[in-house]
Amino acid sequence: MNPIRRLLLAAGLTLAATAACAQGTPLKLGVGLFQPDKERNDATYRPLAQHLAQRLGRPVELRTVDTWEGLAKSLANGETDLALMGPWGYVLANHAAGAQAVSTILYDGKPEYFALMVTNPASGIKTVADLKGKTFAFGDKGSTSGYLIPLHYFMTQGIEPESYFSKVLYTKHQAIETQVAAGQLDAGADYNRNRNAMIEQGLIKAEQSRVIWQSAPLPNDAFAVSEALFKDKAFVARLRLALSEIGPLLKTRPDLLPAHYTGFVDQDNAFYKPIRDAGLATGKLQPK
């Protein structure tokens, strides 16, 4: 094939792929607030949405949902078709509306992360026992590491937060770290990925944040689809393939995921059983 014809063919294929993306009902992709604000979050995950649109042959509309609880509800009520969401939010969406995990994101090559409790070293707090009578912040009630897992741990220790702490707050992960580092809050719940990112970005100083408790490994964030989409097995297969391609592509397209995220691995609902078990144990999830 001569060079000109090869170029014309390549251009034709590119136009065809672009046209395919422009056809069909848009897929609504909801993403949790992993970055400090919505604008940065949208910018961070827009390349992922564009990659999926290209591979799936359908437009993908990205939107950041600023609470895990809100993202779970949006997936459950049909406002969202696809979601990159925290484990507890996923379990809530699965329980309420049959949403299904198709993949798990990898952090430094691993499908797991940790819940933390943090304080400022100047507080003098060294263990959970030292928290009695102090101020403590949870994340929102759809958060795994910010709410469910620390709440479950407190229950195993016979601690009732509302009476154990002088004041209990519910806020965003980034706000917890910032307020703890500034000495405005005695302690709070977070997760290792967020704390690491805030230190690396200079949003908090490592010497102003001390970890006083760490959970057992937890299943990482789920990439989930609505119950209706999950019934389309051909679509799920294409989606899993598109997500599995991201890891190798990061060598030339590092913008596809934030720092330390290294791709996706196929998983299903069973991988999130430890989170479901914690939800049942705390009474935050009712048996069906």
C-alpha cells in the first residue's frame, strides 16, 4: 500500500472511531471527590472518561459527586451509569439497587488500601485510648475509611462515639487532614492514599500528621456499573477490557490516572465482602 493511501485509510479509521463515540446514548460516569475540589477532580478524571468513550464507542459524561453517599444514591437511582467509588459507597449501591463491581483500581500495584486515624503530634495523643473527651471527625457516612471502618473498630472496643468524644464532626477527608494539621481538631479518620497525596502536594506537612491507628487491608475503590448495564455481558466485557488497558497505557499516558494509581484489575461483588460484613455488624446495612 502506498504511503498516501495508508494515511487516508488511517484518517478514515480515526474519523470512524470519532463518529462511533458521538453515536449512542451517553454514559454517565460518576466519580467520587478524590481531589481537593470538584474542578481539580473533573480535570484529573477527564482523560479516563475520554479513554472509555473511545474504547466503548459511546460518549461518556463525567461528573464529580462530592459525597460517597451521594454517589451511591446516584448510581442507585439511575442518575449514574458507571462509577468509580469507595468500597462502602459501592456496597450501599449494590445493596439498594443491584449495582455491580466489574473492576478494582490499583494503588502502587495493589488492590488494597488502609483506613487511618490521625492526630497532630503536638496534641499528645498517641493511642485511641487517648482520644476520650477529645474532638473527632469522621468522613461522610458513605465513606469506608472515614466512617464505616473506624466506626466498626470503635464498636469492637466498646466505644460509643457520641459519648466518648467531646464533639463529633462529619466532613470531607481533605478537611479532616487540614484541620488536624492546623491543630483545630484533635483527631479524625482518613485513608493512606489521601494522606500520602496531601503530603506530596504540600497541602499538609508530614510532621503535623501522626497516624495512631491503621486498619487491616481493605479492598480498593470499585469501578461499578448499574444493574441494567451489568445485564449486558458484551458491554461489561468491553468495559473490563478498556479498564485493563489503562495500566500498560500509563507509560505513555500518565494523565489517565492520578499519581500512584497503576491501573485496574477485574473483580466482582465478592471482593467487597469484608466491607459488607462491617456494614452488617454495625447495623448500617440491613440483612435482606
